[in-house]
Amino acid sequence: MLGSGSLVVKLATAIIAILMSAAALATVLNLMKFSKIIEDQEARLYSFVVADISDTLERALALGLPLEVLSNAQQVIDRRRVDDTAVVRVSVVDAKGLIVFDTDRAQISQKADRGWGMPAAGQTAWRGSTAAVFLVSTPIVNTFGQAVGWVVLAYERAVVTRKAVSILHSMLSASLIAISAGSVLAILGVWLLARRLRALWVSAEQQLSQAQLDTPVSAEEPSKPPGDEIAVASFVRRSQSSLRALKAGEKYVETLLVQP
């Protein structure tokens, strides 16, 4: 009989490997999808923040004051920086690209980074990124509909990373549970299948052996046996030939199973 124990182990191992590969692929794809969703959510959140700052400054501009003399602008952006530790920097830039207010005082009166593009008038928000931070900005528009500057907010990439890692832990936990349950079912299913095949194999061997034993063997074969005896003898020969072929196939399969 076949080495069913080895067969069960090999089949179960192959199924478990497939389950693990499928789970790993699904986890990676879902992580990429959720990372993008989290990135978009954070960008929308901080776009709302810069829009709120811009709206505050636009109300002051409506009084006829130029952007660079708005005394409360520095307090507004400093408060935003303190309220959210993920915010790295907030800048208010004029139409010439000169920083007029900044949470980093050393940047005031400096030219804005080239990567901090100014949104077109009417554009709700602009998004960008550097190696260290994500950026969002929105224009500051005066009462004549002209863009007189823009507000730029930089926030940590770690905000997205931390949330993505949290989701990854949840997905890994779910994947491990699914793999464990699937592995148990795979082992049980393969074992039951092997048990059924083994029973069928034994039954076939017994039937062939019984057919051989039930056939009388005469000392002298008649020259012209009756028709029924010819049919029985032919069946026995075919059965013996099939039995030899099955045993040869069994030995060949056992040889394959023991190979590494």
C-alpha cells in the first residue's frame, strides 16, 4: 500500500503553503489600499485646517489691510502648530513667494521652497510631499478675487505610517486566524481523502485476489474449453495483468514520494 502518511503530509504542506501565499498577497494588497486611503483622509483633514487659516486671514484682508501686516496671522499659525503635534510647520507666503509668517521664525523673510507650489485662485487645496513630510496648501484670496498669497502646512509622514501599521497588525491577526483554521481543515480533508483512497485500494486488491482464488486451475488445460470457461480464464488473465500493473504503479508512486 502507498505511504499514505507521507502523502498526507506533502499534500497538507502544499495546501498550507498556498493558503499562506494567498494570505500574504491579500495582506500586502490591502495594506497598499488602506495606506492610500489613510493618506487621502489625512490630506483632506489638513486641507480643512489650511482652509480655515486662509479664511481667517481673508476676513482680515477684507478690512483693507495688506497680508504682511496682519498682526494676528502669526498667532493663528502658532496655535495650529501647538494644537497638533503632527504638524511640522505652517507658513504664510505672499504672492511673490516670500514667507511673511512661519512657525519656524528663522524662515520668515526667506523665499518659499520651490516644492511648495501656489494653488491657482479658486483651487480649494494643493497637495505635495517631500522625503520627510506631506504638504497641503490653499490660496489666500482678497475681496477682488485675486490670490495674494497662500498658506502651506507640512505634517509628518509618520501620521500615515502609524495608522497603516495599526491596520497591518489587525490584518495579520485576522490572516493568522484564517491560516490556522484553513490548515486544520486542509489536514483533516487530506487525511479523510487519503483514508478513503486507501480503503478503495485495499478493496480493489482483495477483489482481484479473490477472483484469482475462486478460479479453478486444472492440471491439464483442455484444448477447447467451453465458452464460459474461456471467458472466466480471460477475465482472470486480465485481472492478474491489472493487479501486476497496479502493484508496479504502487511501487513507482512510493518511489516518487520518498524522493526529496
